[in-house]
Amino acid sequence: MDDDTGALPSRTDFSNWYNEILWRAEIMDVRYPVKGLYVWFPFGFGIRKRTYGLLRDLLDRDHEETLFPLLIPETEFMKEAEHIKGFEDEVYWVTHGGLSPLDVKLALRPTSETAIYPMYALWVRSHADLPLKYYQIVNTFRYETKHTRPLIRLREITSFKEAHTVHATWEEAAAQVEDAVALYREFYDRLGIPVLVSKRPDWDKFPGADYTIAVDCVMPDGRTLQIGTAHHLGDHFSRTFEITYEDRDGEQRLAFQTCYGISERSIAALISLHGDDRGLVLPPEVAPVQVVVVPIIVGKRGDEIRSASRKLAGMLEGAGIRVRLDDRDIRPGAKYYHWEMRGVPVRLELGPRDLDAGVATAVLRTGGRTTVPLDECGEEVRRLLEQVMKTIRQAAADRLAAQIRTADVLTDLDEVLKHGVAVVGWCGDRACADRIEEETGAAVLGVEVRSPLVEVREGACIACGRAGTTALVGRSY
């Protein structure tokens, strides 16, 4: 793709900034001729590969990866009425095989419970089989009728990580939900993304779940983005699909289940929370290119500089750092623009003066410059990468702190929401949540909020004045 060296829209105009950066930084191409389906550029896919590699590493501690079919028979899909009601308007149906009508329609999975749980009923026999912890990373399809947006609201979710676990007791399943939330916290901390964790209201929980715990981030425009969920399914699905086990006394018992998921919204958050007016700012752990070496050719020493730059890049590669040597015959400024747009954490410039001094000039994507000795570059660059990550994490945490404000009366809520998320008192009644939404366009996100930035306290409901507890209110994608 050809570079466009024009300036990005300011990130204060978040929607335009987001749309522009997706193609300028070569994340996704939105020109695929089906609404809500997008194409990953190789560079964007490199970010995805490393982000999901991190997620796999965390899950593989005590989960096993598997893969279930995309197509779900209507006979299985329709077994779970409450669950299906939550997805019935979003299902794509396959009705023909070639020119022949199918005897049984096949659903393209909107989510995989009805594909996975008939197999769990075959696999789970004894208490010795439990707990069962499997996950898969797959594409899912939902006929999204709202305004689609790349990585955020799609008709094909290309990178859906869903875990499905089975347990002997309700309490063991509840403990697994907490383990899932802890894993998601660790995942997002590694990406430098601060999150808000809360329990969704009953009407907003996953269809068929006892309860849902959600993980949200706050985007630069103040809207929240749900970037993870964990659901306690109770014995709801095990009753439908007859997932039972023989306990130690030889009695047949219904199993208890959980499921929890993350999609490429994690990449949307990564791009949006850390980027700036010059482009992406990538955590080194998931950056496809961690360091770019740029030779500065001046006068007659071109061959010498190029040779030293190749040697420098080779040393970094040997130290396990993902490095790119940019020896293209274009202006250094165009190279700087190119790699800043793509969020490369460290740029090393090597010119005649640097070479004579035995150093390279290091420019950090998060700001600042220094020098690194050519003979100890690996260790010094690793230190700089750690410094970049520390800066990214702190900047994101500071922004979130500024986006959370308290509102004590309904008339103040709209002003507070312009900055981000409101912390309010709420009595728990649906009618009061509906009133908040009618007057502000914002929804009650959840209660039992888990964040050091949110003080959980008893207080008056912002809508009716009755006794309430702490809740988050926000406008969401």
C-alpha cells in the first residue's frame, strides 16, 4: 500500500482518526464488498497474531485448545429457547448444499454453545473428567443491523476466543468465572489497557446465564467498549443437553458450566487507547516490528553506514528483538513517518557522527531520545523497550482516571458523560435504568464494580432517590 504522508485527523476527532489509522497503519482494509466484513493487512495481522499468542499462552496454563465446526444443525441450535431468543435476529442460515435444499438448515455459529455442548454430553461421564476446560479461537457470524465498525461491530468476528468449562458444583463454576476475570486482567495489563470490571444487570446478561461479569475499557471519545465477558451458566445448558456426570457415590448429577470470550475488540482497544496524532503506539510485546534501524546517509560514507546498520540490525536480531532495517532510497523523514504511523516502539538512527562515537541515536515512540552503544545494543534496547511499555501503561491509566467521574443527581449526568463514565447510585430497578437511558442515552453498565478508581458505597439512586448501591453508567459502542 502506498504511503500517504498527510497528517492524521486529530484523535480528538476520534471517529475519523480511527477510520484513517486503520488503512494508513495497514491494519484492515474496509473495502471488501460485503457490509461488516473486513480484510486484515499483513501488518495488522501481525499485531493480531502476537496479541492472540499472548492470550493463548495465558490460557494454556490450565486450558486445552480445541476446534469445533462452524455449522450448527437447526435441530441442535433450537434446543435452548432462552439462549436462541438472544440471537434469533442475528443468525445466518445455510439452506442449500449446491443446488439442493438441505433437509436441516445449518446456522453459521453466532456463538458456539449449541455446537459444543452436545459433544460435552458425550465426553463427560465421571467426576474424574472434571473440571473440563477447553477453548477455541474461531470466526463467528452475526447479522449485525446496527452501524458496523471495523474491529468493534462486525458481521464476521474473525478472532473470537471462547472458553467453555464444565464443573461438578455451582461454586466451582463461580470460582472459574473469577479465574477467567483474573486472566483477562493479566492479559489487558500486559497490553497496557486499564479495564473496569462489573456485573451486568440481569436483563443484559448472556442469554441462559445465571450472571455475567463484563470487562470494559473507555475509549478516547468517552464511550465504553466491552472487551471481555465471563458467564456463569449454572446448570441451564447441562439440563438442555444432558451434560451429567457420575459422582463419587455413583449418583448421576447435572454439571455446572461457564463460558468466557474475547474478540478482536481487544485490538480496537489496543489501537485506540495508545495511539496519538502521529499514528499507532504499540506495546513492544505485540509490535510486529520492535525496532527499526534507519541509516543516515551523508556524503561519501554511504557504504560504511549501510554496512554498520546491517551489522546493528543483525546484532539486535540475534538478541531476539524483532528488527527491521529500512535502507530504502527515500528521505529519512519519510521513513520516520512510516514507522511512527505503525507504532514501532524504538527507532535507531545511525549516521557518520554516531558511527564515529560508537553509538546509535535511539528515538522512542512515546517521546524522548538517547544514545545506545553499538557494542552493547541488545541489552540497552531491551531496557528502552521496557521504558516504552512503562510509559504506555501509565499514560493509559492516567487517561482512564480522568474519564471516571461521579454524578449525584440526574441533571448532572449528561455533563459527566461527556468526559467518560459516570459513577452513580442506583436502586437496581429496571424502571430507573430505563429512565437514565431515556434522559441521557446512556445505560447502566453494571454493579459490583471492581476498580481502585471507583469507590463502592451505598447511596441514593440517581433516578428515584431510594437507597441504592454503586453502579457504572456509560454510552457504549
